[in-house]
Amino acid sequence: MLIHALVATLHFLALALGVGSVVVRGLRLRDLRGGAPNDRILTSLFVADALWGVAAALWIATGLLRVFAGLERASAFYRRNGFFYVKMALFLSVVAV
């Protein structure tokens, strides 16, 4: 039960980390439109990109555990759920870009 709660918590924390990093990245890219890049903007942009990578790795690792380790529901539940496939397609399209 404790492992289930830990994996679920990490999965949702990755969501918050990913959304926050995307927002910061968007703001920094908007700052770059106005003129020449400075070290502060570029550093913030690179940190946001790195955090997005950490969030993506956490999503993948914890998501695979949640689906295939049977922590919450059986794997068959996810295999027959159309919404699960839509989420995976959207995630892959974001990661591929």
C-alpha cells in the first residue's frame, strides 16, 4: 500500500513539475523575443528544459509502474481503455517534438 501511494504521489508531482517548467519555458521564450538574450534568461530557459526532462522521466517510470505492476488496477483495464491510448498518443507527440 505504501509503494502504491509513493508511486502515485511521484506521478502527480511530475505533473506539477512538468506544467511549471512548460510555463516558465514559455515565459522565457517570450522574453527572448524582445531583444538579445542575456545569461539570466538563457539559464532560466535551460533549467526549465532540464526540469521538463526530469518530469518526463518521472512520468514514464511511474506510469509504467502504475500500469504494469498492478499497483492500482490490472493491466487489462488500461489495455481496453481508449482514454489511456489517447493520453499516451498525446504524450508521445509532445515528447517527439
